[in-house]
Amino acid sequence: MTPFDQSRDMLGRRALTRVSEARTILLKRLGNLHPTAERVVLAEALDRVTAEPISAAEDLPPAPRSTMDGFAVIAADTFGATQSLPAYLNIAGEVLMGAAPEGRLERGNCFRIPTGGLLPDNGDSVVMLEHTVPVDETMIEVVKGIGSGTNVIKTGDDIRAGEQALPAGHRLRPQDLGLLAGLGIDEVGVYRRPRVGIIATGDEIIDHRQPSAVGKIRNINSVTLAALAKRSGATVTDYGIVSDREEIFFSTVARAVAETDLVFFSGGSSVGVRDLGERAIERLGSPGILVHGVTLKPGKPIIIGLCNSTPVFGLPGHPVSAMVCFDFFVRPALSVLSGERTADCPPAPSVSARLMRSINSAAGRLDVIRVRLVRDHDQWHCRPILGRSGAISTMSRADGYFLIDEDSQGLAEGESVEVYIYQ
Amino acid sequence: MTPFDQSRDMLGRRALTRVSEARTILLKRLGNLHPTAERVVLAEALDRVTAEPISAAEDLPPAPRSTMDGFAVIAADTFGATQSLPAYLNIAGEVLMGAAPEGRLERGNCFRIPTGGLLPDNGDSVVMLEHTVPVDETMIEVVKGIGSGTNVIKTGDDIRAGEQALPAGHRLRPQDLGLLAGLGIDEVGVYRRPRVGIIATGDEIIDHRQPSAVGKIRNINSVTLAALAKRSGATVTDYGIVSDREEIFFSTVARAVAETDLVFFSGGSSVGVRDLGERAIERLGSPGILVHGVTLKPGKPIIIGLCNSTPVFGLPGHPVSAMVCFDFFVRPALSVLSGERTADCPPAPSVSARLMRSINSAAGRLDVIRVRLVRDHDQWHCRPILGRSGAISTMSRADGYFLIDEDSQGLAEGESVEVYIYQ
């Protein structure tokens, strides 16, 4: 348990939930949701998540092959062969690429074989060209003895029929597609991409393609958050900029919740808009609000809710705060909705860097400090970028961020920090 | 200079080029190529590379705004205010979201203002709601003095008109799109995506969708390499599986060189196919072959060429070797062809991990050791995956790789290595 809870303090303000606790509350609820599956062809399967374990239906390779240019032999015929005491073998045939070898290899004989050529029946190994000396067109000297299996990839050496090729919940990388291609699998069961609904709210917000107007500010959040959601493998429905009049706002959120798998709205950070968002989440289904506000800077005023089976996030209106909240809460939620086994996820990309100036932090909050990375020989250094959470340019100038945790009051110049890269 | 050169040894074999030198030779040649530019809208600009520096045409924000719910004031009116000696201000108006404030703020007055509201003329700061006490509907007490600019984001605080928003050669991330949206920019000049042509060769290779057949092996490389090229931002033309008969092979490579910006073929590692590839590159234009074979394992037999302005790579037939060659040579070449400023690239994602078993390496070659990552509390450990470079399953089981450089003969269990993540 943590010292925080959801009750209000004596000024009527809600206490904040610790970031790690808020994430646990959210992800625990999402663990019960089961994404639906669909089948896609390999050419469209990159970055999709497997919905079932995939087994090899055949051996790979299906038959033993040479890994060298040389001669297929029976290893026993070469035992003890040296430069001064070579073994003599008759050239009894030649293996052609992509064709079945003609005839069977008998003791005392060898077949010419190229890299990738199929081993002839009875052959068990391949002598490299470099370890042979031609005697005439029908005979070679083998000047080095080899063991059975040398320079051969055997049937099923890569993967055996019946063996699991890939587990369920695995995000498909280029090499995973290659393995499936090798096994002759062109169709794969994957989870449907999560569908994300994005709503911007606030009477001051205008579309970024509109000309500037007094008192208006262009919609940055829908652009950045849609790009982040796509990066996480989601499809995005943009519900546009919606009035913060109660019924209009509510009906749009209700539509998004009905049509997509995860919804977030971002809007003014004013108390009025925040209350509006809370009321919408509570009206839309149980359990409703899970978390009001977290110990995160920037990102404190996030609201996290669950309306029946759809997570709904009220993100702060400031662009930097909204992005930070996406990183900490929305992305992990999307990973769960994608069906990704978290144990299977690669570590978040990061580098160790030395802090170029001291930085203070209030205890009790997790600080996200944007930085610029500077390389000095083999060492990375990082320079904190100071600026308000409303200033998107600070995010654009940043290469990544590091964290100062709730228990720390700051870090000194020269200390080593782990910088997570904005990709 | 290095101790290696391109001449042949006394057995007629070419000496290998060191990996770093081979990369330098390649990238230096590509530095003279200039990708063409095109214009795209913001919704399609994620991950594209800017072809020109982009400047702000207007201030962001265009006018001063409040960052808090409270009262817009003239700071001087609050100087010295405390709980026991508050300043009294008349409520002379209210700023509505998205609208121009009505009237001008006079000394002794204040305007109600929400977060994001536009500061009224003559106002210079905002007192937080929490630092005021209502007297009646027309007057407040301010219980804390504030300085000019408090709780206000000023005109151009995010970025000023005329300032550079983004440099040329910058790969657009979600926050960069957000900055452009904030500035009202919907169309951006980017470099055209590099076009990659992929050819598989070898009479033993069949399409992965075909049923298995004796002596045949399914085309893994075109699938993995196409996925890697797409990950690097390229568009891919797959020229299919081409016979290794000289004229057919040559005419396909010639067509690919004419139609795309970077070509690679992968095929049998047999001497015959290798020679075929070398002859094709030499015939297609100068300077022709730049590098024959590198000190890389797996990946040694790579051929790197440049036919007029098109880089052409002969990649090894073994799937793991081909992928490693992509990582070391093709990806950096694609980055240059994308117009990306390398100083601007994020570091390759990696983690430090402790080696779970000792591993040997021959001096004079750069070893790429695939590993499985294992987390133990706060520490990553890595277990080398042993297996032939023909076995794609070893790549699929790998989370990443570390390097043992040319000068090292191996590493001991427990040593720390930098593991680059396969994403």
C-alpha cells in the first residue's frame, strides 16, 4: 500500500496516486480483456502480434545440405587423412543446385557439391574444396580427415516438425517472418490492431490547417497523439475538435467508446473541462474512474477510467504533459490490448548519460526531464531542456528523457542517468 | 590505413576488408548523392526526413495566455500582498476560452481567467485561484504578491516567428509533427523515400508460398530483407527469384539498378554465384566493386558495389548472414540515401548485459553473437545462441546481439557487453 489514496484533502483536492500504483491499477483491469484474432498474409504481418503459438509443420531444412563448396563424402573414408598421407576418392557424380542428387554415394566415392546442395544418399559430410587436391578428372586427394556431419546442415537442424516456431503474444519482427517463410507458412493468426479514438476539446482549439485567429490555438495534441498511437500499432479514428458543452462532449465520447477499443480526449487543463471529463467517464459505464491525478510532472492532471471494457483517458491539454501521459499510461495499455506478452517486449531503448547540470525535484513526484544528448568520444552527456509543459518545441528539441523518482529531491551535475530515447 | 588490401593472397583468395573500413569506403561514396525532395501533408509525414530547414512563420503562442485558473492582474497591484495584508482588486471582467478579452485591464482591477485564456490588454500576470479569497461578487483579496509574467506563457515563448523549428535532414517524430501543427504548417518538404530493389537468386530457391520439393529451399531472405528495408523507411520492389544463368541474372540486376535507388541480391554462397554477382556489378557501371568480403562473422562474403549512383550489394545466401550484412552496411547506406543527417540519428537501442557463458572468437574478425536477454532484478544477462548462419530460427530466438571486435579473442562469463536490440 502507498501513503496516497483517492480521498480529498481538507481543501477538497484529491490526493495524487503514485505513478507505479496508477499503472498497476490500470493494467490489472485490462488483463481480463481478450483481443479478437484475425488472419493476415506474411506480407502484411510485420509488427503484428501472434494470437496463437505457431508450430513447424515440416523440418527445416527438409533434407541435409552442404554448407561449403567441396565434395560430399562418407566421413569414415577420410579418417586419418593428412597432407602426407591423403585419402583417395573417386568422383562418382555431381550434385546440382536445386535438384535431387542422382544415385547413391558408395564407400570410396565422392560427389562434387556446391554450397546449399543436397547431400546424396549415404553421404554424411562434406570436405571443403580447400582440403582436396585434384588427381585427375575422376579422382581427388583428401588432405584432412573430417568427422560425420562436418559442413552439413542436417534435416531439422534449424527447426524440427512439431517444434514451436513462435509463441503466442509475440510481435513479429523481420526474422520471425523469415522463419515462417522458411516453413512455408504464408498466413498467420494475429490479434486485431487496437482501434484508438482521439477527441480534442476546448473552445479555444482550432484545426492546425485553419488560419490563426485571436484567442485560438491550433490542435497539437491530436497530431502528436495519433502519431504515437500509430507507432504503438493502433489504428486511429480522429473524432475532431469537440465543444466542451456537456451533451455534445458526452455524446462524442460515447460514440468513440462504442466504436473503438481505447479512447482519449485532451483538452484545457481548466477545472471546468476536467470535471466535464470526469462526469463523462462516470456516466459511460462501470467501473468508471480508476485514477484522478498522479504524482507525475508533467502529467499530473490525467484521469484514467474504464467504461465497461473500454479504457478512457482524460489527458492534460498541454502538449508535453499529454505526450508524457501517453508514454506512461496509454502505451502500456495499448500493449495489453494488442495481446503482447509483456515478458516478450524488448527493453525500452535507452543510453546511460552524464548529467550536464544539477537539477532539483520536489519529493513526492516523478519528474520527467527532457534532454538533449551530446556525444563526447565514448560517453553520452545530457543537457536538460527547461521549458513549460505547454511548449511543444521543448519536446521537439529533446532526444529523450530521464526520470527523477518520487523519493529523490534532485540530481547533481555529473551523475549518471538512464536516458530513454524518443524515437 | 589498415594491414588489409584488396589484392589476392598466394592461393588467389582476396584479403578481407575490415568492417569499419568497408563502411567508410561505402558511405564516403554515397555522401555525394542527393536525394530528391517532395511535399507531403502532416498526416503522412511521420518518419519522413525533412529536405530543408523549417522556420516558424508566426509566434507560438501567438498571444500571451494564462497557465492557471485564476485572475489576470497587473503584477504591481499585488506587490507585498500577504494573508494578513491582502491586496483588494475589483473583478472588472471575465476572459472566455477561445475569445478575445473584452476591454482593457486597468490598475486596481482584475479579470477572471481560465487556464489557456488570453491575457487581457495591459495584464501581465495571473494570480492562481488558490491565492485569492472572494470578498463578494465584485471583489477579491489577493493573499500572495506575484511578479510580472507569473503563470503566463508569453507570445513566442514556445517558438518565435523566424526561428528555426526543425533542421534539414531530420526524421520527423510525433512531437515534430506537433510543433509543425502548432505553427499551422500542414505541408512539409521531405526527401523521397529510397526505393529498394530485392533479387533472390539460386536454382534451389522457391517462393515461400510454394509446396516443398526435393532439393528446393524456400526464399527466406526476400521476406526478412524486405521487412528490414521497410523498417528503414524504404519502399520495396521485389524482383522475385531469378535464375543464376548469366544473362537472365544480369538483365534483372540491370533493370533493378535502373528502377530503384539501392539494389541487393542474395543467393547461394557458392563460388559460382559469387563470381556471377561480381561480374554483374562490374558490367553495370563505374566504379563497380568497392569491397569484396569483410572481416565479419557471419557475413564475410558480402560484395559491395556502386554502379554509377546506385549502390548494389551481393548479400550472402544464409539468412542470418544476410541480415547481419543488412545491419552493418545496407541500413547505414539507406540512412544516407534518406537524406538523414547522421549526427541527428538517435543512438541504436541497446542494453548492458552480463555474459552468461564464455565465448571464443578468432582474432581478425568482428563476431556478431546473437543472444537471448534474461532479466534478473535490475540487471540484464545474456545467453549466446549458438547455431549456424543458415538457421533463421537462431535469429528468431534472439533478442539482440553483441560484438566481439577484431582485436579480441573472446570474452569471459560475467563480462559486461552492450546488447543491441532486434526491434
